[in-house]
Amino acid sequence: MKSMLEIRVVTLPDGAIAPENFDLFDASLPAALPGDSVRLRNDWFGLNAGMRSRIGQAQAASGNQAALTQRYAGLLGIGDVPQSDAVAQVLESTAAAFKPGDWVVHIAPWRTLDVVQAGKLRRVEVTADTPPDLYLTALGHAAFTAYSGMVNVGQVGARDTVYVSAAGGGVGSYAAQIASLRGARVIGSAGSAEKLAYLVNDLKLTAAFNYRHTHLADALADFAPAGLSLCYDNVGGEQLEAAIGAMGDHGRIVLCGMVSRYSQQSALAGPRNLDLFIKRRLSMTGFTVLDHEGTRPEFEASMRQWMSRHELVVRSTVFKGLGALPLAFSSLLKGATIGRTLVCTGAGA
């Protein structure tokens, strides 16, 4: 057996996630490696707020039960190991496509080592100019989600006035920058003075505001008096309602996330102004990044070009050590991190 460490859920949250809902355990993997598999060392994890909706909550029993939407993954209960996207290095391989030393990305359990079927891995090239953590930020899941929603779904262009909620986060910061780089006017919101400074001074958005200190509808009316043409929403709730109220005729809304609802134990009322979709001929589209895998080469080419021109800001909040994953996740959900929230568990941790 191969010894390792892993994080498990030990208590279910009653409200906000806390580090105490998880703990670190000794565990092991079989010494013999199955065919067409690799043994990996997980060196970097990238955390996503959406995992909160999977922890300790039953799926809502509403709507057409014959047409329930398939989840990314199942619910997590006591004793389960959470998962996040990760960058890992191959230690052993029985798969022809991989050899020791190769770098890969995959959806990884919160553990130091893992055994994974080769078909679940995607090889990446790590160089001095492209460190492994870049595949969790500007070339990773968060930025690809931002690109897919903003470009493929939202069709953002130079004539657009765009609002991005949670613009200081891992997805929002790339969505806002991509819209700017494609010529749009971009308004972003964030929930702290530090994040607001990041949006204004580093990302150089057209306008930005702290939604905790500013009335949402008033801010959007001031910054987009002619109306928004595109909204990239990561939050839902009152921020989505305010954005709907600020949309101009034929405006488009792209739904990426619902952070405001992830910790709720019961369903919340939706926006109260859906009548505006009729009056202003609006459209709203939800998406998952999994549907856009075919555009990954285009995405990577665009991101590399912007980075080579020093036009793209890549910022992360980094925690160190496998045991830091619960604190990092809790901090992300509290809005205490800027950019992508990462945990380094390999060299340098």
C-alpha cells in the first residue's frame, strides 16, 4: 500500500462553511497500479465556490422530476473527500499515453496522491514561462469558464456595456478582463475595499463599485445610464435583480454562478422583475464550461497572446499545504480572497 494524506468532511455545515467541517486523515492507495492508469502527486488545487452547493444539501424536489439536471458530481456527506480541479505530476504509469514526470490536469480528490484512469487526464506543458499553477488560472478552468461565457455565449464585442458581478474573483476577474480586451466598456462589482482597488487600479475597468456600500440599482444607473447590453452574473439574488433592472433593450444575460444561493438550506425567491424580459426583449442563458471543450485551443491562443503582450493580469490568493484546503475554501466563500483561490501541496508548499 502507498501511504498518503486526504481531507474528509467530518461535520455538515449549519450555514456557512467552516474549516472545522473538515479534517486531515492518513490513508493509502494500492501498491499495484491497474492497467491504463497513472499514479499522481497532486501539486496544486484550484477551488470553486460552486462545490458549496454539494455539501450537506439535498437536491430540491421541485419542477419536472423526469427532467432533473445532471450534476457535475454527487452530494458530499460525512466521510466523503471533496474534489477540485488540480495540476498533478505523474509518478508511475501503465498507460501508453503518459510517462513519469508528465504534468496533467484533472478533477482531483483532496489528497496528496491518487490513482487515475488515463482517460480522465489532460496533459499540459510546464515550462519556465508556464508554471503548473497557470493551468488553474489564466489557462485553467476559471479563465476558460470566463471565456466560454463571455465570448462563446455572450458574444461580447466593442459596442457592449457589460456588468460583471463578483468581478474580483477567480472567474469574474477573467470575465471582466476578456470583455475589456475585446473592446467593451466593463462595470464590475466586489465586496471589499481591497477588491475594489484591484478592479480599478489593476484590472482598470471602466467603472467599479463595492456592492456592500453602494445601492446596486443606483450604481448601475450611474455607470450605464443608457442601459447594459450584457451582464455576466456569478452571484444571482439581488445582484441579478439589479442587473435585470439596468438592462437596455435586447440585452443579454449570461448566468455562470449563483454564489448567493450556495449556502442556503431552502430555496430563495427569484428576481421580482422578470416582466422586464418581455418589455425590453431580454434574453438570459445559462451554461456549463463542459459544453465548450471544442473551443479550448482558441481560448488558450487568446490568453497566451494577451499574456505575451502584458495585457492580462494574473492574480491568485495562494495557501500552502494540503491541510490548508478547508481554510482556503472557507475564505473563498467569505469573499476574503482575490483572484483564483489556490492551494499548493507540492514543491514549495
